[in-house]
Amino acid sequence: MANLSDPRNMWCGVAEKVGFTAVVSGYEYSSGEMQNLLHPNWNYKFSIHSYRVGLGLGAGVGNSVVFVFNCGSLGMIDGTVMEDWALNVSAIGKATAICKFFMNMKLWATVAKIAKAAKSTAEDVDRLRLAANYLYNCFDLQGKDTGPKIFALDSPYGVGLELSLVALAGNFYLGDMNTK
């Protein structure tokens, strides 16, 4: 049986993203809106600023979807410093298994629609919940520590050309509550 995260503690955001790597360093900025997956009217602006150190060259723009798990209030992670590594490949080519799964469930179409209209329907929220639960199980978040987890996945539809292997350090910033 699949492990399902409590939707009160799951958030999903859609962000516009721009990033570059110039030989040994780079920068990435994402900005968008995030909503609670049980209460979609709990909607906040957010941004992620990331610095990269590693080998690479290129740049790109596009959309990303950001999931937050195990977090009842986004205020818990405001200002959080994130450290990770990334292999950035922006080019026409094969999509990963996760990207293909999300293509089949029309997640990327939903992400593009939400990014354009800055609002979501009940069907969109259901699709985001399904994607969140897929990731929750795929990365076995049930078996890991219970602290908040931030997971960002770039849309395969963007513009750019980049190849880099980098260490990332970034910050998650919470903006104002959106009262639309």
C-alpha cells in the first residue's frame, strides 16, 4: 500500500525560473506562488535563490514545480538554507522516468496553465496531489526524518542549453499571502 502524506502538510508551487552556469559558478532564481494541497486558498508567493559552484556552461529559462512535504505552515521554512548537488542538462533529449510519468498525467500542462493564469481549478489541485503523493512514495519520505522537505523539479519545456555538475546552496523565501 502506498504511503500518503497528509495534504494539510503538503504544498505545491509553480515558479518561473532562470539560471546560468559560467565555467565554475552560477546562479538560479525561481519565483512563483505556492498553495496548500488541502486548502488551495492558502496561497503564498515564494522565491528560491541558489548559487552554484562546479563545472559547467550554459543558461536556461522555464518553469518548475516545487513541492514541500511535512510542513503545516510555510513560515516554518522561510529563510531555510538548502544545500544539494545537481546535474543540469538542458537540451533536447530523453526525459527522465519521473518527467515521463508527469507528462502522462498531464502535470506539465497543469503547471503551465497555473503559471499563466496564476490560479488553479479543483481538477488542477487533484492532479498536484497525485504528483505529490507519487514523489512522496518515490523518494520514501515516510521512512525519513519528519522535518520539512523541499523538492523542486524543472519542467522539460524550457529554453536554453546547459550542461553542469554543481554543488548548490540556496535560500527559500516566503512572500506575502495572496488574497486573490
